[in-house]
Amino acid sequence: MTADNYGLLQYIRVIEDYPQEGISFKDITTLLKVPAAFERTVFELADHFRDAGVTCVCGLESRGFIFGAAVALELGVGFVPVRKHGKLPYKVISEEYTLEYGSNTLEMHIDAVNSEDKVLIIDDIIATGGSALAAVHLVERLGAKVAGLGVVMELAELKGRQLLEEYEVFSLIID
């Protein structure tokens, strides 16, 4: 059952067998090129957490950077990139995770957040939940509190939300 209360699913292209056979890749680049759809996405993600006391937004590489930076601007807070292994120039902490077609590592600078921060984690999609949970662990290891997680789309059949039961997860589209 698909839930699309914001009318955004029509802007997402599905590419079959990418990045490998059997995967249906949800391409958000088609949403980004429609200003009204992009603006609505950013506004709705930010608005859901507007009163949550968010002090910064973490965006997951790479599509989470696009939405996360825009949400941070909408909320008037800073933005912190959560990157794949080896991409950040300063001292980092790392967290390995599995995804639907392999594994990877996410990293954050060791001074990106601290115990005074309440962090909103933003990404384009929650699939198996591995990368989102890795980001949660990074934020918490640095002493910050997770205000919640916001995503454009959740792939419900992969049950990623189950890994994140302790946290508020807000999805604009559930597919």
C-alpha cells in the first residue's frame, strides 16, 4: 500500500535493475527539477520537526545532502554532512552498516555535534534502515540527541523502520 499525502510520488522515477539486477532504484533527480515539488518536500520535512528543538541537521551522502542542507536553511540551523568512508578531511568517527545490496561505512567529523545538540537526520530514502541507524549511532556517540529522522520516501517492504523503533521517523511517501 502506497501512502503519498503530499502528491510527490509522481515526481520520482523508478529505474529497474540499478545499481544491480533486482533493485528498483528510486531516482529523486526528477523531483529536484520541479521547483514546486522540491520546495514542498523541503517545507514538509522541516515543518514536521519545526517545534522539536533541532539545533542542526545531518544529511546522509549523497542525496541526503540536497534535502538536508535545504531543510537546515528552512529551520535556521547548521548543516552537518555524514559522508562515506575517506571523504572527510578532519578526524572522524566511523560506523559500518549493511544495505540491500552490500555494506558501507559512514563517517562524521569528531567535532560535528556535541552534547548540546539535538539533531535531525535527513535522507532521501529509508530502505533497510542500515545507513539511517549508522547515522543515529554516529550522532549519539558524539553525545548529541536525535530529534528524529526525516525522509522523502520509505520502502516499507524492506522494513527499515523496524531498526529505528526508538526514534521518530517521518516519511513523506511510504511505498
